[in-house]
Amino acid sequence: MLIGLGGTIAMASSAGAVVPALGAAQLLAAVPGLAGVGVDVEVLDFRQTSSASLSFDDLLGLAAVLDALDGVDGIVITQGTDSMEETGYLLDLVYRGDTPVVMTGAMRAASLAGADGPANLLAAVRTAISPEARGRGVLVVMADEIHAASRVRKTHTTSVAAFRSPDGGALGEITEGRVRFAGAMTARRTVATPALDPRRPRVRVALLTMALGDDGTLVEALLRDDAWHGAVIAGFGGGHVPAGVVPALRRLATRMPVVLASRTGAGPVLTSSYGYPGGEVELLAAGLIPAGMLDPLKARVLLHVLLAAGVPGAEIAPAFADAVR
Ligand code: ASP
């Protein structure tokens, strides 16, 4: 099954700049060598948009579609690469099936020289029908590499090799049409899927990146505004903030779950190394929740899903501890 959501892979030129234009059937028709794989692919056009405009509700609706699919050997989802590290992780958290779900996209639009969409789609189809992909949750296949959606990041604005898993590396690769996994994955974590009830209050989780000279004004703004249900702080280094921000964060943590992550892009948030004012030891003692190995974007997705699923406050820190990979 191929499900299309839009993105560069489905974009073609319109008055000089590219916009979403191609449906899933057109994407398949552009893949040389697909017939040789010997697989019947059904298509579903689920959305036709840039990936920055996908919403949590879009993705939870897609998860419901995945759950209802019966009798398919594998599922490929095409979408824009911009938000794939978030959407892939969200689907990984809420999808409980064993059927492989493989996300892919393109860094170069279909109308550009050297478009990478067809090769990525072919590699994604091969991965989705691989028996070895079963039970691994949601995978991201780009540039002939297989990544866990729970770890992958988009690390470049234009390179066809933009997708990297800084903690642990790729899970496998596709060479000469053969799918090879390097090893087993650690256990996945799933979360009860939040009901798609339009009357459900919207969950809002803020993401604040700490930067040189931050004096806490942004955190104070969150404290004054009732719109927020949780926050992720992307701290310096191992999870640090300027000393002057601590009092506001301390107050924020009494009002909502506040998760501490690192803005560095790799490695765990620390828990017991730095004891100076604004260090992680003080912040965790003030009630912030360590994000473990999750980067700030993925930590925000997990916190959103936990809050939307109605997970009680006391269970949020254990859920983060459990999500570490
Ligand atoms: N702007 C595009 C999107 O994410 C980029 C891409 O698909 O690579 O929709």
C-alpha cells in the first residue's frame, strides 16, 4: 500500500517554484524497475501538502487508516522531508501493528535534474515488503539507508543524504535491490492513540531553545499565557540554561510538565554531571523531566501524545525514561 501526503517528492514546477502536484499513482508510475520487484501496490492520496502544514490530527487520522488496513504486506508513506523526523516518530508511538511502515520522500522535486524520489520510493517499497522489517515500527528510508523513525533527523537543507541517525546510526541499507538490516532494534515504545474527537481540547506544547543571553522573558511569557499544556526546553550542551532563567522554569514546572532536552543534536540529556546554577542537576531537582535520548523535536512529539492521550502527570516522567533508546 502506498499512501501519499505530498511533499517535494510529489512536487512539480509551477511558475518557477515547485508546489505539490502529483498523486501517489503518478509517483509509482515514475519508478523504473518497480515491475521487477513483483509486488502489487495499491494507492491512497491522503493529503497533498507541504509537510510543515501537516497537523497532529492529520497524523492521528493516518494512524487510524494504518490500523484499519488488512491483508497488506507493507505500507509506504510518501511525504515532505521537512517534518518527517516528527511525523515518523509520532506514527511510531501510536502504530501498534507489525506490518512494516516505511516513510520516504525526496530532497529534489520530480521536475528537477537528478530527482531522488523514484529511487527512494523503490528502496522504500523493497524495505516495506522485507520480512526483516516486520515488527520494527516506523522506518524512514532515504538515500538507500534505513533509519528508525524514533532516532532519525533531517540534518541538511538540500543534500540527498540529509537524513542521519546521530545516536546509533542507520539500521540498514539497500544495495543492488537487497535489503540488509545490520542488527536488531531495541524495544519500541507505543502510546495509547488519542481519540480523534473534534471537541477534545487542543493540546499545545511549547518548544523553547535556550540561547546566549536568554534572561527568562520567553519562559515568563509562557507563564502568563493559559494556552500551553506542556513545554520542552532545548538547553545548552547536556541540558543547561542561563542561571537567571531557573526561577521562571521552576515556576513553570509547577504548572505543567516541562521536559529538558539538549539543543546539540546528539547524545543524552545529562542527569548528574553539572551542579552549577542552571545546570541539569538543579533543573531536574526543580521538577523538569529529562528527555533522555530524545532530541527536542521528538521530545515535544512524545509529550504532546502523552498529554493528548490523557496520561496522568505522574506518569509522564516514567514514560520519558521508558522512551530512551
Ligand atoms: N518543503 C518540503 C516539504 O517538507 C521539503 C521536502 O519534501 O523535502 O514538504
